Amino acid sequence: MSLLKRLEQGQGKDRPDPAAGSGPAPTPGAPPPPAGGSGGESASRLSNLQQRRTGPAAEGQRDTYFDLKTRVQNRLLAELDPGMDVTRVAEVRKAIQDLFEQILAEESIVLSRPERARLFEAIVAEIIGFGPLQPLLEDETITEVMVNGAKNIYVERKGRLYRVPVTFESDDHVMRIIDRIVAPLGRRIDESSPYVDARLPDGSRVNAVIPPISLVGPSLTIRVFSKQPITVEQLIGFGAITAEAMQFLKACVEARLNIVVSGGTGSGKTTMLNILSGFIPDDERIVTIENAAELQLRQDHVVTLESRPPNIEGRGEVTIQHLVINSLRMRPDRVVVGEIRDGAALDMLQAMNTGHDGSMTTAHSNGPRDTISRLETMCLMAGFDLPVRAIREQIASAVDLILHAERLRDGSRKTVNITEVAGMEGDVITLTDVFVFEQSGYEEGKVIGRLRPTGLRPKFMDKIEAAGIHLPPQIFGMGRPR
């Protein structure tokens, strides 16, 4: 019998032996047992056994497993070469496996093959991975992992949230994993700086918040990136956008139009920005600017810049705004900003208006019109006393196209508006929808609808045709029934 099976059954040593016939001592004043004695006594013992199995026994079993795991893990850590390069995962894993087998043999620990594999994978995840989160991060169906303290972990699959039967040993265990994530990036998290933005080696975005800010213990949110970046064909297959709309967007990128991708949290803005950035020709110099480097551009000539928080003395902060200003001295053909959320918007507009056509960024908003309002507000956050009309003129001159994405109530992410910034009429920026998502129904928990052309041809078509790109009129819904 394997060790883990013995651990499960070995708790019975503390249980009363039915053959001994000894029950609990009678309580003074208690009613006598039922006539015949055996039926009531058997029921009492059965109830007692069930309580022990579901109560302390289960806890003891779990504690003993953790003790075994901790003991083997500590011996492994003591005997592993500290100079080993942990980035060579295959070599480290082989070294851990050899030591693991040796330790089990020396301590005469007998495990079945599935138990041995489970224990080994758990220990490897603790030493070179991210502990209990490692299997979740490797699951390709999971798009987000949310840790609310040590015992509550949720994941997002297909836009829906589910609780998973995975836990950490303690809040300290969660803190160790957070430190393992942020330390290689030169970031820190402690009581004086209780939250941090970071990223995993594969580009997955991480946010961590710890007590005293978080009242439920260390909280960790990981936006999991697909191992293989989502392709245009997959996006069309998911129903997130149509082939006609994607052909139109590809022409807009190649013709160097300035694009803002807007949407709410988790609506797929960064995914869409990745797709659009993939249309940039290989012979152009691209500078990307992000808080945590997430973009996965496949071009060769890419310079990736990442902002930096202040150090423990409150110095050394490098903001998105600083990087946008500096990028203009780096001779970029295109400036791609992961997200603008403050005064950097004004510098981004300046870049778009000063010869860096074809630049792109994302912004949080609830719709194309709201995107314009947010850009105005963010420009005012730059600290300059500019009249609103001047800011609106900058926006109307700089931004050519707004692409708005939403996460619908069925959890699906779709492009719902592709809108041209047509110019100004008086003091108002005019917008023209080129494509609009039309919902036709809601069946079996799914939103039914399609992104349809409005039949209006955008004013910037001259720029697209000047770039040698000719789009068929059918893309805009002309010459065919809607």
C-alpha cells in the first residue's frame, strides 16, 4: 500500500475499535441506550466515525501530505547546486528529478506512480515555477487567474468566472510567489509600497496588492497571455470581428492612420492592438511604450520601453509621459503606447501631429464619443492651462480612427464600433461610424449579432488610396443587400 493511501487510512488508529465493545462513558442523568443496545450503539459509532473522517482526520491527512512535500522540498533545496541556471528549465528539472528519486529511496517513501508524479510536479512548481498557480497558468483555456487570499482562487474561462479547488498553504506562501514574480523585474512590494504592476516571463500581466491595503490577504490578478498569439483568422473565427472589417483595418494601418483602441477592462484592447501592430510593415522602426511589457510584436526593428515606479526613497520614477517624450528623439516611424491614462495623452497627440503617423494606443472608455471626452480630460491632466477648443482641435487633427471593443453579457469580446474622427463642426468633434455591431438576438446564453458596415465611406479614403491600397466598395456595404 502506498504512503498516501496509508495516510488516508491510518487516521483510524484513533477511532474506537468496535470489537473491543467499549463505548463512551455514560453521562450522569443521560437517558439509557435503546433496548437491544446494539442498534443505537452502532448508529452512534457510525456517526462518530463519519465526524472523524470529515473533521480532524481530513485535516490531518492534508497536513501530513504538506509535511511530506515540505520535507522532500527542503532536502531538494539544500542539495541542489545554488549556482544552477534556473532559466535552463529542462536541465534544472532533470537535476530535481534525480535528487527527488534519490531522496524517496533513502527515506523509504513508497508512492504509487500517479502520487509520485503529483508530488514531483508540485515540488517543481514550488522551486522553479509559481507554486499552485503553475497548472492554471499552463491551462490554455484560462484567460485570467484571480487570487483572493490564500484559500480563494478564481479563473476566467470564455469570459465567465469559476472558482477552482486550488489553494495556497498560507498568506506567506502567496507572498513568496508574488516576490518570485516581481523580484526579477526590479520591482518591490511591501508595506510602504503595497501594490505593484509586473509581468510574467511570457508577457502575462500581473497586479498584486497586499495587506494593509488588501483586507483579504495578498491578492494577485494575472491576465494570462496565450502561448501562441491570437491570429487574425482566430479572431474572425471567434466572431470578434468580420473579415471585411479586418481588411479595412489592415488598410488603415498600412496607410499610416492614427488609431485609438478603446474599451472597458478585459474587453480585448491589448489583443486588438497586438493584431493591428502586426500589420505594420517590417521596414519601419517601432517604439513600444508600456507599464508592463505585454505587446508581442513579430517585427525585427522594435524597441520596447517600460515605465518604472519610484524606488524606496521615492526617486527614479519613469512615467509613460517621460517615455513618450523620449521616444520622439529615437527616430521612430511608429509609436505604440500600451495604454494612456494621464497627461501622456497630450504628448501622444503631439507625436501623432508631428510626423509620427500610424501611431496607436489604447484607452479605457465606454464608447467612441466617450473616448474623445476621456482624451480631453487626460490632456487637461498634463497640467497646462489649455483652452478646451485647442485640445479638441489637436484630437480631431491627430486621431483618424477609434476602434471600440466590448465584453458582452455572454462573456464574448467583440468589436462593436469602428468610427472615423471626421473633424470639427464649431466646437464639436464629429464622428462617423463605419462599422457598427448589430445584435439580433440572445439565444442559449449567446449574443447573436454581426459587425455590419453602415454604408458610409470614410473621408480618409484618399489617404488609403494614396498609399496604393484599393478597397472594394462591398467592404462598406455598397453594391450588396444589407
